Amino acid sequence: MSRVIGVFSGKGGVGKTTTAVNLGVALTKLGKSVILIDSNVNTPNVSLHLGMNFTPFTIQDIMENVPYISQAMYIHESGLRVIPADFSLKDRHVDISELKNHVHKLAGDADYIIMDCAPGLGTDARAAIEACSEYLIVTNPELPAVADAYKAYKAIKIINGKVLGLVVNKVNNDNYELQSGEIEDFFNEKIIGIVPEDRNVRASIQNRMPVVMHKPNSKAAKAYRKLAMHIEGAKEKTFSDILLDFLSFDRKKMNKGTAL
């Protein structure tokens, strides 16, 4: 059964889409089958982050009764499968309330279904809350961002939603920022991802490529990979782990040679 994880925030500009995209790619790089859905039908950005210029069918077409959901699914060069939203200026009034039914059609088709959800508590966001079974709350270490994220968090808790934890983006460790402990106390939830302010994130967006691919050794890329490993329950390999793997492989190779 697929894990359906919604990535939420209380406002735009906190790195929600950046988190959803990089988490999806990082999980794919861990060998997992992942579908990323842009359910933010009014202000979508997933296609821009992934450099997907031409997508004949989108999530809006699915809502408008395109027969097969697979018609709106595209494979990114990372191996991530993507259902984008239409970011053109066409005035499309779709019934987003059917989102849950369409997402359930994908159950079992992937290890993970990651949804980049609309910020705030509008119709799009509430439909996404209903469609997901697990939730990530994305914020920045400033009081207005945390306060707005808390509203989305409360809406999720009203339906007894399973919140995996908090992701705090754009962390500079400045004196004016809220500390991790303060944010955790505010939500009564654990922070499971801290992503430092990193100019490589802006550069990757400009190049329309996730930072985990564009600058894989950057601080932000490492933080997103760590988040993916936390969610997957994997352990980041230390130098000792890598050395043991090498020695084990070398020993097997020698034994095979001796057997011959």
C-alpha cells in the first residue's frame, strides 16, 4: 500500500514545493517508487522546479474526467513520476473535492505518493488534507511563518491526521530566529528536517533542477536526503559503513576468484 504524504505550509514562500520536490527525488534515489502530485491547482510550481515545459495533461484534466490518470503522469529524468498541475493563465474551475478519489486510484502503484499541497486553508488545501494519510508541516524559523503553519497543523489534527513532523527551511541561526526547541514546543511536534539557508537552492530553482541533483553535496541537498532517510527509516552511511561495504565486496570478489 502506498504511503500518501502531504507537504503543507501555512503560507507561500517557505520552501514547501522545494521540500516536496527534493523529498520525492531523494526517496527515488533510495530506490523507492515515488509519484509526486501537484495538487496546488491555483498557484502550481512543481513543473517549474523540475523543468517540465510541456505537459499535455495535468491534474486539472484528471478532475475534468480524463479517462486514465496515467495520461497525466510523466517520468522525470531522476526516475520520479510526476502528475503536474496546469500553471497557464487559463481560467479552469475544477472540482478539487474529487482529489481523494483520484489519489486512491494510485494506491499500490508506488511506495510513496507525495503531494505538494496548496498553502493556507483554502478549498485546495482542505481537499488535499482529506486525500492524504500522513503529513509534513513546512515552515521557516520566523514567528509569522510558524503561526500560519500552526493553522494548517490544527486543521490536520482536527481529523486526527498523522503528522510525521516539522521541516524548517531557510535556517540561518540568526539571533532573531525562533530556536528549534521553541518551534517544537509551539506545535508539540518534533522537527525532523532542518534545511539551512543555501544559495544553491535558489540556483537550482533557476536551473529548474532539484538541489539534490543540481548540487548534491550542498548543505541543503544533504538536509533533504537526511529527511528522506528519516521518513524511509534508513540510516545514513558513515565512513566506517562505506569501508566495511568495500571490504566485504572485496572479500567476496577474492573468494569467488579462489573458487574458480
